[in-house]
Amino acid sequence: MEGFKTAQTRVVVEEREPVSGIKLKFEPVEEDFKPVRYKWDTETPYFLLIGAKHPSVRRYLGEPIDGQGGYPGVRSTHYHIVLAEIIAEALAFHILERQFVREGQEGMLDYTSTDTYYHKHFSEFLNIAHKTLVTESVG
């Protein structure tokens, strides 16, 4: 534009540790934590065990590679999408559990039952949704 000096922008992308101080770790394990797809490790804070035998995880992760301790789909886009979904769910329920403990509505809220029923129905829905998604993406 006439009368204005040109501007130049420089963008630098740097990888940084999370500001919150929470360092989330996760790892697939040969278990199925029915009806959920994850379990928080009891000894290590913010270490999420991913149930590799759960149908909605196994579908993308694949069967374990003998002797190598890995999975063929561990770097696949589909597994990463499911992993992001699981982590988001796990963190949301972790926050919800804290809220239930803190507020509890004078004992009227039962977190354990709510959590179990939600995950039972959510798991059933995921099996149907993922079956449809995989069929559509392959076809």
C-alpha cells in the first residue's frame, strides 16, 4: 500500500515442556480394562496405561510384535487419533472424579456408578462407530 512501510514477520516454532507442570505419560499394555480403555497407574502419577486388548484400541494398534515389545500400528494416524480420544476422556474423568469428591452434592452423587455406566455405554457406541469408520476409510 502506498505510504506504508513493508512489514516482515519471522516465526520460530519451539518445542517446550507443558506449562502446567503435569507431565502425562502413556503406554499400551496387553490388558482390557472393561468397560474403559485405560487405567491410571497406581504408583506413578499421570501415567496412563492404555488397554491394548480393548477392541477399539486393538483394531488400530494391532497384535503385539513377538519379542520386540511393540505394536505394528503404534505410529499410525488411526491409533494416534484413538489415543488422543482416550487421553482426553481419561483427563476429563479424572477432573470429574475430583469434582465429585470435592462437591459430591451431599452424598447424592455416586461417581463410581456414574463412571461405570457411562463407560459401558460409551464402549458399546465406540465399537459400532469405529467399525463404520474403518469400513468407510478402507472401502
